[in-house]
Amino acid sequence: MHIIVLFIIILLVAPLNTVNAQASDKLAENLIKLRGEVEDLQAELKILKSENKNSLIYLSTRKTELQANVDRKKLQLKQVQIEFEKLQEKVKLLGADSESLIPQVLTLIQGVKNNLKTGVPFKQKERLSVVEEIERSLNARKITSQNAINRLWAFLEDELRLSRENAIYSQTIELNGKNILVEIAKLGTVMLYFKTRDEQYGIAKQSNGNWTYHLIKQQKKKKQVAILFDSLKKQIRQGYFTLPLTVQF
């Protein structure tokens, strides 16, 4: 009887050991698989950290460049203001109709024109035409030096207002060789984005002193610009916005 019982126990234990061995093998296989997945995730995380670090470095560099651009424009406007004040003092001493001041006023006008041509391409032709009309009138002696200075000063005040303004306008731009009417989002005198009638978004980029317009292809960056347009249309002109500073062309 004892022999029979022992034989039965052996028969029961043998399959159990086989099951345990199979379970251990399966567990080991799963652990190896999970370890591989963890290593893959760690490698992916390392790549993402590196890309994020590079992005932060780039954004920091672009932020510095943009701030330098803003500071440069402020300095240019300040220099123009100083020149205006000097000319006004000379006008008081020499008289409003003095011919001797015309060359200096024309030099000042040329400086304003140069700033407009290199600045953000917001209605450049319209703004240039105002200054050029003052220049023509002065050259034709239709206005005096004092009149020209006063009109330039009024124009400069408008430029200062534009440098502080974030708003949406309509403007014709050249895109892919065609002139089209678009909505533009102007951020001071630093950045300019645009929106076409068929809901495409783009950015104005400066290279070697020339401005060109480019469509944004990345969906994430399109959404960022779309949020900007929506906010400005709702009169939300201040706040934190994530915006593309560069795009893939």
C-alpha cells in the first residue's frame, strides 16, 4: 500500500516540476523582452533629452538675437530722435526757411528710409511713400526745412507706436512668385506671420537684408501660429505664446 501511494505521489510531482520549469522559462523570456524594451526606452529618452537640450539652446540663441534686434531698433530710433532735436535747435538759430539745413534734413530722411527697408516688411511701400513724399516736397522747395522736420517727427511717432503694437492687418505679399492678399499678424517691428485665404500659415524671414515669405509645413507650428491669430482677433494682445522662429522650407 505504501509503495502504491509513493508511486502516485511521484507521478503527481513529476508533471508539477515540468510546469514549474516551463513557467520559469516563460518568465525568463518575458524578463529578457522587458529588459530589451526598457533599454530601447532609455535610448529613446536619451535622444529626446539631447534634442530637447539642442532646442533649448537654439531657442535661447534666437531669443538673444531677437532681443538684440529690438535693442538695435530702439537705438536707431533714439539716434533719429537725437538728430531731430539737433536740427530743431539749428532751425531756431538759423530760421525756419534756411536753405543750409536742407542737406542735413535729406540725410536724416535717407536714414529713415534705410531703416524702413531693412525693418520688418509691414506695409513697407506705404510707409516709404510717406517719407519719399516729404523728400520730394523738400527737394522741390514746396516745404521748408522746419516743415519737413515736423512731418518726419509725426511719422516717427507713428513708427514708435507700431513698434509697440501687436495686431492683425491685411497686406499683399509675394508668395511663390505670386502676389496674394493675406492676413498678417505683426508683432511689433520684430516678427511677422501670415495666413492665406485657404487657411495656410507662414512666416516672413530675413536673409542678407531681404525679406521673403514661407509657408509653414509642420502641423505643430501651424497650430501655434493659428492660436496667435485667434488670440489677436479676440483682442488678446499680451500673454505667453509659443511661436516658431524658424521653419522647414
